[in-house]
Amino acid sequence: MGKLGKLIHSNLYTHNFSFQISKRNINEELFALCREAAEMDIFCVKEMRALNKRTQNTQIKTSESLSYSYPYKESFLYGHLQAICNYGNIDINEAVTFPVIEHGCFLHPTIYRTQASIGSMSRYRQKAIHNSHPKIPVFLFGPYIHYADPFYNQQQYAALKEQYGKTLLIIPEHNSQGMKVEFDIEKYITDILKDIAPEFDTIMALQYWRDVDNKIYDIFEAYGVKNVSAGYRWDPNFIRRLKTILSLSDMVIGNSIGTHVGYAVYMGKPFKYLEANLKRISSEGAIPYFSEKFATSDIIINGLGDDEMDKQKAACEPYWGFNEVKTPEEIKEIHLICKAIAKKCHGFYSRYNNAAQLLLKSNITDNQKKLLMDAMGFGK
């Protein structure tokens, strides 16, 4: 990147504008694809297979990974930004100054975005970010699923619940970019069907968009398990489908600790962890699932051992921030705060944190001051 490119990318506004121009075609293609994907229901696994082929063809045609090109593109993952903006009655087209929403619950200290303010779930995560980037504003929203509207209306939901009755939802660990997951799928399913499933009328399995082309889909189907999906990762309705799928379930079982665990517990669904001798295969070879940076998972698993919801909620709250959910008014205030910071620093990332501290000394409301002080870790 030359000097001009570095200058453009050093400013929130010019950075965003340059992406709008240079990546216009890929953004428009993804918008069109997501408008179509948004119409899929929770039983969309076969449609997801067809959509995955289309995305692969697009990537071959453009020689680029199919993702939005904005400075805040992470916010678009899984419909988080759309859900939070809808809840706070904020125009998503003005989201360039909104905190960049982290795409899930992080149980490790990796930081993906540090240029401007960040939106995350919990004090645990805020502390991890501030350990390496002190005073960067980290606004807490608690479990993002709180802000999502249900995918179906009440009548449609009631009909589905009556049809499927008492439901067990299986959420297997999924593959990710650059990382493949391996475990004995058939043994895992047969253990569940033998020991746990008899108590339920319906067994569902949540299939991640990246895995619908894999054998796991067909294996579940062969054992009579109903496959469901929350949809494509860039689909704004992803989190709405996930909320409905979790609502339909009476118990959730899985072989990994991820964002879904806290979502299930937050919604009052007991989560059962069932070991599966999980292995992750990266380009460097096999690595143990619970490496040192995932040690927090052991703490959560121990806390989930008891089926009592109060104890499960106590185990999850520090990491998913159950007590950090915001009102629509507070979300609007956070947006106003971030717009004011961006204006004060004229969009330059290098001046952002200093502008946030100067804003604290300016004539802002007591509630805005409280929210900003909290985000910057003052007094914590």
C-alpha cells in the first residue's frame, strides 16, 4: 500500500468511501445474495447447499473472498448490526460511526478491530481488550440475541411448536475458515439417541452454513434427525432464525463451547456438554481443542455440569454479559457518542481515543458520560 492508500485508510470516512467505490461490485453482489437468502426459513439446509455453490462461483469469478468490504464489515456477520440497530431505531446506513460489533463471544484475548470503538458482550472481554489497548471505547451489549426479533410470527411459531413438541437441539462444533473439525459423528449421534433422545418428541440438529455440504448433514438425516439452519453468515436474518430455533428447543446439547452456549442459557434453555474427542486440524496440523487460550472453556463446562438454570446462568454471565443488555434509548445514546467522537477527531483513527477522552470533558449528558466512561474502563 502506497502513501496515498495509507492516508485514505487512516481515516474512518475516507476508508469507508474508498471501499464503497473500489469494492462496489462485490458489495452489491453480496447484498443481492443476502436479500434472497433472507427469505429462507429455518429448514433451509438444501437451499444453503445451492447458495454455497453460488458463492463459490462468485469467489472464483472475482478472485476474492465473498464478504462485505467496509471498515466495519465484522458488524454485518450473523445479522448482529441489523438486530441492534432495529432495536435502537437507528438507520443502518449511518452505522459507519457505530461501534464495530464483534462477531461472537470471545473466550480468548485475540483482538480483531482496534481502529475505533468496539461493541462486545461482557466485562471479561472488555478487560481483555483494554489489557492491550487501554481506554479504547468498548461498549457492552450483552448477548446480541436479546435484540433479535423472532423469525416467525406468533401463529406460525405456535404451529411449529405444536408440530414438534418437546425438542432436543443438537449443535455440533462447526468448521471455520482455515480450520477443520474432526470427531466421530456417528458415535456421537448414537450416544445421544440412546441416552438422551428418548425423553423428547423431536431431535433437531443445527447445521452451520459452511458444513451443509459435508457428510454430517446426511448422517443426521439418516438417523431421523431434523436438520435446521440459521442461514448464511452475512444474512441479516441469521440471528433471528437462531433465536427461533433456540426458542423451539427444550434442551440444547453440544460438543463445544461457543457463542451458542450463552445464547441458549440466556433464553432459559439448559445446555448439556457432551464430550466428543474433538480435534481441530489447521494448516499446521492437528491441535488439541482445549489449548491454553481456550482454558476458559473448562471453567464454563464445569459450571454447566449442573442442570439448574440459575447455576448455568451464573456460569455464563461473566462471558456473555447477561447483565449488560441495553435499552433502545441507551443504544441511541451510544450511537450519538460515537458520532460525536468521530466528528471531534475528524474521522482520523490515530486521534480517536484522545477525542473520546476530550468528549468526556465536554457538555454531554450525564447518561452519555456514564456510558462513555464505562466503555473506556474508568472506575472498573
